[in-house]
Amino acid sequence: MAAKRRETAAIGLLWGAGIATLVILIVILAYILVNGLPLISWHFLTANPGVRGQTGTGIYSTIVATVAVTGVALLVAAPLSVGGAIYLNEYTKENLLRKVIRQAAEVLAGIPSIIIGLFGFLFFVIYLRPYTGGWSVLSGGLALAFMVLPISLRISEEALKAVPAELREGSLGLGATKWQSITTVVMPTALPGIITGLILGAGRAIGETAAILLTVGGALSVPHSLQDPACPMTLYIYNILTEYNDTRTAYGTAAVLIIVILAITFTTDYLMNRYTRKLKGL
Amino acid sequence: MSGEIEISIKNLNLWFGNFQALKNINIDIQKNAVTALIGPSGCGKSTFIKTLDRMNDLVDNVKFTGEIMYKGRNILDSDTDVVELRKEIGMVFQKPNPFPKSIFDNVVYGPRVHGIRDKKTLHEIAERSLKGAAIWDEVKDRLGESALRLSGGQQQRLCIARLLAVEPDVLLMDEPASALDPIATSKIEDLLYELKKDYTIVIVTHNMQQAARVSSRTAFFWLGEMVEYAPTIDLFERPQNKRTEDYVTGKFG
């Protein structure tokens, strides 16, 4: 009987541990949304933030800035990560170089984002100033690309690895070249995984603060070129809290940020599910 | 049984790393006939067939010596264009491996990667190939459907059709019916009977009845060696080698 009671207790504790994740998520989301949603209006989304502490107007330029730096990060990281994954998985045999590159991706993923930011500051903002414009969308986006790259490289590689060897053999056996096999059979089959990797990377970029703190500049006007400084939503939340103690606007911005991230997650899930089902002929 | 020779294999040795998988193989493959390769698992018959279109090149650490003469050239030469070779010598795999694309896109996959773009030509190729693989009547009204919705036997015949569309001379089949039920298997065997009129076929099988039914010559492989190679009826009824006899009479397997 004691054993049975212990079993019940264990299941209860494990259930609690599993449920904890859900509860924590719901509490955070609810807290932010309850405090932030009332502030969201058409005006809040389309008006620019006031300058010098005149807050509570809108966050338009910060939304533009987030889209812009994330776009730059993806444009740089996508070809590098997908190309790198294809090279690793399709063109190298299991050798030292492959292990080293894979390890490098893991180490890169583990570098604290403030250090990526520091490097971005020294390299993109100071050293490459003539090209990047110093603190700018470009500098921030490039720093973020370093954070997106390892995530999406690793997930792309897994997606490619999951493509059955029989499909490659089938294609090669019909006299297709390796590159033809990759573009017409392997890539389409691995696409849902590759896109998921990029989206997770994008989510990382959208949510990142430390890496852009030192690189993007924080200007509240709408950036008109890649060399203009800007202030993405995360940095805006940080700035108005630390400089103006404006919690209301911070909650409002945070709510928008969370809605954007949730929307991206669910839309991607839905589209990839549909694509996978179509691929499987369902 | 003295037909024209399509492929002549001389002193073929093959290693995976330090393991010698094929030991001094000598076989002449006859044109427009079915040659069966039998033997217990791990005897090298699949490795052998994959050498004929250089699919073993995909494996790490593979080494080979000897010669495989086909159309006056040695397939094993390092300057062989394996992409071109595989258009002439095609393979059907053990597990049906249709691409996750429509039936039509599967059949015309080969012609497309070889540069044929014209819709009408592709449709003609598709119809001819699907008819050649005896699956046209079953799929002609649903060419746009995913190939993955077909049954296993249909998928395998689709894979054969996909191969015929490339117009090869030689069909290599690595246990093409081992994953199929008896009815689907007999359809594949009927198909082989038709195909051998136009193609040279080499088939690996672990099923001796199947070898007896479909092939005109059979080779018995054992531990990487080719033990005996003879007209199928002789090999089964009057095996010259003790090991062949033990195998075909079911003493081991």
C-alpha cells in the first residue's frame, strides 16, 4: 500500500512540474496583456513616440525598427545557415571539419548576447562606421544575425538529416546530379524544418535586447535607410523604463511584442503543418 | 543459352574500410535477359548490384579494384561520369521510394532533370512509362495526386515507371518485391517478364522461388564470393557446388 501511495505522490509531483511551465507562461502572458492591452489603439500603433520624455503617444517607429533589424538579420543569416547546413549534411563526410563547424555553431549559440553586442559595437559601429553608418539598423541587424545563425543552422541541419536516404538514392539513381537532387527533392522535403529554424531565429532576433543595445542607436525617429539609427520595441521598453520610468507605455509595447511573436509562431505552425500534410499526400 | 553480353565483370574486389565485401567476382550479364542474384543476407549481392551503377560511391571509405566492362568502357574508371552512367543503368530499390510529389512529377522527374521542359513531350513520356510499368490504368485519372497515396505495390511500379522514363538499357533491382504482399509481388514478376524483352535486368532476391520464376541465369553469392553462376534451371536442379546445393535445398539460409 505504501508503494502505491508513493506512486500516486510521485505522479502528482511530476504532474505539478509539467503543469508549472504552462502556469508560468499563462501568468506572464496574462500579466502583460492585462496591463498592456488597454493601451493599444490605432493611435498607439501608428503614432511616433514623443521625444525627450514626452511619452504615451505611440510606438510606430519602434515597430518599423524591429521589422527592419529582424529583416537584416534574416537576410544575412538565412543563406549562411541554410547554405552551411546543406554543405555540412550533403557535401562533407563525417570528418573533423564537420565536427569543428558544428561545435562552433554551438559555442556561438552559447555566447552571451551582451558580448555579441559588444563585438557588434566595436566591429560594426566603430570599425565599419563608413559602411554601416555607426549606430544603425544595419549594425544592429548584423549583430542579431550572429544570434540567428547558429539556431537556424542547427535546425536546418536536423531537417536535412531527417530526409530519408532513399529519396536521395532515388534521385541520384535516375541520373540527377547531386545539386539537382538537393534542389528538387531534398530541399522541398526539408523545407518545413528549415523554415521553422528561420522563424525560431527570427523570434530570437525580435526578442533580443542586449545585442542591439550597443549597436542600433536608440533613435526614436523612423529609420529611412539601413544606415539610420533606430529603436526596436525591446530596446524601447528598456529605455522608457530606465530613463522615464514609464511603465504604462512599457506594458503597451510589451503586449504588442508578445502578440507579434505569438502570431508568428502560430501562423508558421499552421502553414508548416499544411505543407507537411500536402507533402505526405494527406 | 548464349546471348549477347551486356556487362562483363572481371576480378571485381570491393572493400568498405578494411572489410572486403566482394572477392574476385567474375560474371557476364546477358543482354535482354533477367539475371538473378541469390544468397543469404550479407553475402554481398546488394553490394554487387550497387557497384554496377556506382551507388556504393555514396558510402564512406569504399574502395574497389577490377573491371566492369559496359559498352566498351570500364565503369569503375575514376573518370566515369556517374551521372551519365546512371541514366543508362538505373536502379529500383528494396523499399519503394517515390518522391513526395505528384504521380506525374515522379514519372517525369528524370526527363525534367535532364532538361526536357515541353509539356506535351513530358505527358507522352509519362504515359509511355506508366504503361511500360503496367500501372497506367490504375493511375491515369489521378496523375496529380500525391504518389504517397498509392499502395506499396503501386509505389514500386511507379518507381519502375520513373526509371523507364529515363530510357535506361539496364535495370538493377535490389529485392524489389521484398516489402510487398504476394499479389503485388506477382504483378512485379509479370512486369519483369514483359520488361526483359527490351531491357537487361539484374535482380537481387532472397526468394529462391522468385529467382526460379523470373530469371534465365542465376548467380549464388556467399560471404562476398560468387560461388556458382549458371542457367537458373541448372543451378537449382543440378548445382555443381556443395554450398549452392545446401542453400537451394534449404539446408541454410
